[in-house]
Amino acid sequence: MPQIIKLMKSTFYKEFETKQKLANFITRSDILSMNSECKRFEDSFAKEQKRKYAVFVNSGSSANLIILQALLNLGDLKKGDRVGFSALTWATNVMPILQLGLVPVPIDCSIETLNTSPAILNGKVNNLKAFFITNVLGFSDDIKKIVKICKDNNVILLEDNCESLGSEVSGVKLGNFGIASTFSFFVGHHLSTIEGGMVCTNDKSLADMLIMTRAHGWDRNVDIKKQIELRKTNKVDDFYAKYTFYDLAYGVRPTEISGFIGNIQLKFLPVIIKKRQDNFNKFHKAILNNKDFIPLNLGHMNIVSNFSMPVICRTKEICEKYKNKFARIAEIRPIIAGDITKQPFYKKYQIDSNDLPCPNASFVHENGFYFPNNPELTKEDVDSLCKLLS
């Protein structure tokens, strides 16, 4: 029986080399809690992403949590505000909206891009205070128009870019269209630190609040100027400042182990992105030649750094046929969490009973699946997967 093609083949890209360096680092390091390796990774990632600030945390889910908490702390959001989110998404994009007393508003996707489109958002933008868009599987819709819609309606745009590191529209990296964006470095994502996440922004006030929200609400990780300002405003001397907490926060710091791995893996990122893009182009071409599938329309994107490859079938019966074919040689999964409004947690804690249905997200969930696209796929793997699409 042939070996199953895995969604992820290794913990890291260049795994043996990375593990050797990691073992040496651990044995010679005195400090393994958040320190200089984490800061170096933040600075390097911000430069790679072309953002001013990057705040490293222990997971992409924590990144989603602290970005909303930071906006609440700053007063840009308030309890009870309506926050839109992509209906086709991961659970922990939505859970913080519920957990923090905000009102979630699902926004459907376009079947042709798997992402929210300007036309769909236009119909639901009224009364939104923020929109937390998910850039699904390395794709986007016309995000430049979405930015304009949000700006015209005074809606804060945030990007969950956990699945789209390296993708670009008109030469601009996804994750650079909203005021801030989140990334995941969990095993199997574009860049792995085993566990880890990042928030990127160009806003200094938000970056400072994210740093404090990451670690207890204290000031010890912000710059000296910000420390002096906080202590003066709150009449705190240097002794009590060690255990003074200025706002609501969490303990979601990363470790030096994750930071060290990130610094190694970041060097491989251009190769990882290129391999994912090349694989995607071959898969996409095969899908275009099969009328059983609904093709994606991504001509507006100049780089597609694909996370995993989706297959959208025209009927549920066709989908079952291809799932059975694929399952013999490759790992397959539902397309993220499908229509998130049908998930048990959402039904349990749903606040707004006037949620409109999301038929496209539901269609994708019932008629689609995704299969592996990782940078370690061999030519034989790619050829086998393309053959299944024929």
C-alpha cells in the first residue's frame, strides 16, 4: 500500500538541521523564557512583513485574543460593539469576539475566492464597529475595495492572516491592509515554531498596548519613554512599578525556544513561499480542466502562498466521490471549520438571533475539502495529487 501524503511532513522545514541547532541552543542557554531571541524574531519578522511592529505570542489564537483585548483597552472597541468576521474561518478567530463581550456578525464568503467579497460586505457593513477578516488558505477577494468600504464606514479592519503568510495583492502582502494582522506559527503552517503567533501593526499606541496585553498588563517590556509616561500618569514609583498592572491582560508570552526556531525558519521563508505557490499553480491548472469542480478566481493576486489546496465540487455526491479517491493516498480535511455559525460553540453562545444565513460558506463546507500543499511535497506527490484531480 502506498504511503499516505501527509498534510505536513515535518515539524520544521529542514528539520534535521533545525533540530541540531536547537539542541545546541538549549544546552548553552541560561534563559529560555522570553528574551533576546524572541525580540530578534519580532524585529526580523516585522521587516519581512514590511510592518513597523511585531509582537510575538504563544499561538495564533492568542494573537487573535490580544488584538481585540488591546483595542478594548484603548477604547477603540467597547463591550457590545458589533464585530464582523468571515463565516468561513477557524474557531479561535470568532471565540475571542464572544469571550470579550462583543457581538459577532458573520459575513459570508464568495465561492470563487473562499473569502468575503466587497459585494457581500457592503450588504452587512451597517452598524459594524470592526471587521476581522480571515484571508483563507492563502487567498483574498478584492481586499483593496474592502479596505475602502471599511474606511468609508468608519469600520476598523483587522486581518487574520494565519493561513496566508507571503501572499500578495498588487505587490502588497496580505496582512498589511488592516490596522493590524495576526499570524500563526503552529506546526504545518508556512513557518513553524511548534507553537507561536504574531501580531503586526504600524500603530505605535496599539503595539505598546499589545506588548502589555501579552504579559499581565505591566510595563516592563515597552520602551523607556512609554514606561515613564505610564508611571507618571498613574503616580507609580520605580519600586512598585515592578508589580503594577495598567490594564486587562493575559500571560501569553512565547519562549526563547520558539524565538530561536523562528529565527532559523525565517531564512527559509522565501523558498517555502515559492514551493507552495508552484504547487498551487499545478493544482489550480488541473482543477480548471475538470468540470466537476468550481474553479477559484484569483487573477487579482500576484503571489498565492497557498496553505492547503481546496477542492470545491459542484454537488455533494461528486464531493463524496473525490473524497473517497483522495483518502486512499492523501490526508484530507474539511475546508477550515466550514460555516462557523453551524458549529456547536457558536450555536451555544450566539448573541444576535438575527444572524443572516451564510449559504456560500455552508455550500463550501458540504461540497469541499482540502488536501496537502506543503513545501516538502516531491514531484511524485504533486503528480499523484494532480492525477486525482483529472
